[in-house]
Amino acid sequence: ANAQVNPAGLCPLRGAAQYGHLACVKCLFENRAQLDRGNSFSPLMVASQEGHLACVEYLIDQRADVGQQTREAENEGTTALILAAMNGHLACMKSLIGGGAQVKQ
């Protein structure tokens, strides 16, 4: 499930999470996709950014790193919680905080 990563570092799990395809996220995870693999934005980050609550909750349940920060210069230090807040996704924010995301950074 981790074999295909494009030149930008994007993997199937991140794509499925970004578009809210929970069944695909589950299938990829069940086939050993790595939760925090990717170039910069993790599957949890993109699901949070897009407001896909079911994917966010599933990824948290599977122990995705809720505190992971981006590594891109222009977005360095951005977390899933910040992305959810920037886009007004309150339910995602609550799930992330419940999953251990730090409010004070």
C-alpha cells in the first residue's frame, strides 16, 4: 500500500484522505499503508483541512500523529489542528483535540 509515491511525495492514503474516501482509507490502512508517510502534509492533515470528519476520526483511532508538523518552508510548523481551524472545521478540531492535539504551541 506504500509502493506508489509520486515525485511530489504523495501517496494513495493521502489522496484518499484528502477527498474523504473513508472506505479507501480503511482499505489502504488494512493493507499496511503508513499513516504519516508523505512529503509534507500527512493524510490526517489533508483530511482535517478538507473537513472530512469520518476520515479524521478513523486516522486518529489508528494512532496518526496529531501533533505532526509540516516541513515545507512556506507552511513550516502547520498542524492538522491549525488546518482544521483555518478552514472552519469545528467538528474536526474537536476530534483532534480529543485525540491529543495541543492547543498551545
